[in-house]
Amino acid sequence: MQPTSIHDNVREHYAERARNAASCCGSNTLYDDRLLQDLPSDISSFSLGCGNPITTAALKPGETVLDLGSGGGLDCFLAAKAVGETGRVIGVDMTPDMLAKARGNAQRLGYPNVEFREGYLEALPVDDATVDVIISNCVINLSPDKPQVFREIARVLKPNGRVAVSDIVTNGELPEAVQQSMAAWGACVAGALTVQAYARGLLEAGLVDVRVQPKDTTDKWLAALPIGVPFSATITARKPRADEQPTGEMPAGVEFETVGALTIDGLDDLIGRVVDMDSIEGGYDLRLAGDVAEMRAKVAELQRAAGCCSPLKFVLVEAADGAHLRVTNLSASAFVSIDSLN
Ligand SMILES: C[S@@+](CC[C@H](N)C(=O)[O-])C[C@H]1O[C@@H](n2cnc3c(N)ncnc32)[C@H](O)[C@@H]1O
């Protein structure tokens, strides 16, 4: 396979992340603490993912798992525990610095059932029909040829094998300037597919039971987003059994209103769930509907609910078309300023 300039740029971006790992990490909030408790903190905190494909995958002892874009190896180590000594886990990554880090971690942990292979998602170094479960965490969006990645997924899965992926998707086409930005590509934004394109791509590769859902399952506030913003999603699918015909049927998609607005009720809902808002991948600009003074008080309440040390910042902005709630996640790796999206 001939790597493209996107591969080269993305590789350089993640080589840098692997080399500077020691200074990058705080605690890992993507997973339940109980999942991580047996791992050394430098391994459990080194995640560049956007979700938790391990819980979605519901792995069983004896299964063979393939992790696409395995990075420092965290999901592989969690999968290795779940499938036990009768199962095996293969991590594939194209970045030698990441592979070195993952292999070093594996050696320290002494897991006998994990291996890391150098390779591309678009040409997986894995035999046909040998994998029970494919997992991946915030990687497929980085590929310049997603239809080929989806075909490779279908090739290496066993019949009835399943897909459990966390990835960044969008609720509409990203602005052209964002799509062309290499920095935004490396940050898991520019290459993100729309929910519908993701589902269509998996179906066209011959998979069934395709679901693409926001990680945060309540879409009350997603409905108020402007079109063309990235967010974390959980993606599941299955390869048909040998005796089963793929239907090619589009799943009931996540529908977004073109112009929605958050009401006081919606703000109350956000206050109750502010701790779950880590799926925000940068900044969102939510339109508000209602009395501005009342809204301003609610926004202040929202900031208090987040707590003083939260990376989430909530500001009420009065624009020509009315009040907006501007939400910024200062710790998000995939920050896209609202101005660049407008
Ligand atoms: C955002 S990081 C995620 C790493 C890991 N899954 C995690 O959750 O920490 C993306 C990883 O995918 C790898 N990657 C990106 N595009 C790839 C491609 N086309 N083929 C193989 N690996 C790729 C990068 O080298 C990097 O290690």
C-alpha cells in the first residue's frame, strides 16, 4: 500500500504524542475506574481515545480481538484481561513510536496473549476471517480511505464477528476550511464522517446491524447544535453469518434539527448531567430560547455545577440572532474554535 501525505502527517502527530507521553496525562475519565484498577497509572492514563469500546464489545473468554490504531495499547490490555489466556489480542498501528511504547508496556505487564503489529488500517496485516471482535478508539476518522478500512474490517472478521468502535463523527458536513486543515485532521476532526456516511460506509462493506449513536445518548442538547460539529459516537456492526444475506438497510439514523434551541428545561437537563459532558470535543455554540436574564442565571448555575476545576467553561453570549450558550472544553484534544466553524 502506498501511504498518502495524510498518513505521513498523522504519523508525525502521533509519534510526537508517544515521545512526549510522560508529560501528557492526567486521570482517564473514559473508563470505569474498576476496569483500570489493576494497571499502572502511566499505562491506564495514556489514552488518546474518545470512548470506551471495551465495555461496548462485551468480550468473552477465548475470543480473538483486533484493535485498529492501538496507540499505547490500553484497550488491548483491557481486552486481553477480558478474553483471558485462551483468547488473543492483536493491536495494529502505523506509528513505530506508538508500537515501541505499546510493546514496552506489554513487556512490563507480562500479558502472554497480546501482540502489536505494524501496519495500516487500509491494508491490515491480518488473515481473512480470523477475528471475532474488532475494536478501535478514535482512529478510523484519521484514515484518508475509509471505504477501504470498512472493506478490511469485513475481510478479517469471522462470519458473525462484531465491531465495537468509538470514533468522532459529525452531525453534518464540516466547513471546507476545517476539512482542509492538516492540524484539524491530526486532532481527529477534519476526517470525521457524518453519522449517515459512517453507517452507509459500513453497510456498503457488507456489514449488518449497523448503529452509529452519540456516546452521550440523550440528544436533547445535540439537537441545538449548529450543523457541522464533531462529537464522540459509539459504532457497532456485525458481519453476516455464512447463511445470512446482508440487507443493506440504513439504520434509523440520529436526526438533527437544522436550527434547534435550548430552552430553560434543556438547561436544567444539562445541569443534571454536567459531569457526563466529556464527550464535548472542543467548543459548541448552542442557541438559546427564552428570557435572557433567566438563561444567564441558569448558565451561572451550570458553571457552578461543573465545579471550579472543570475544563468545561459555559458563557452566555448575546449575538445578533439572540442568546447563545458557548461551551468550551479546554482539555479536549480536538479543539475547533467556534469561529472556525462559522
Ligand atoms: C487518536 S490515536 C488513538 C490511539 C488509541 N486507540 C487510544 O485510544 O489511545 C490514533 C492512533 O491511530 C494510529 N493511526 C492513525 N491512522 C492510522 C492508519 N491509517 N493506519 C494505522 N494506524 C493509524 C496512530 O498512529 C495513533 O497511534
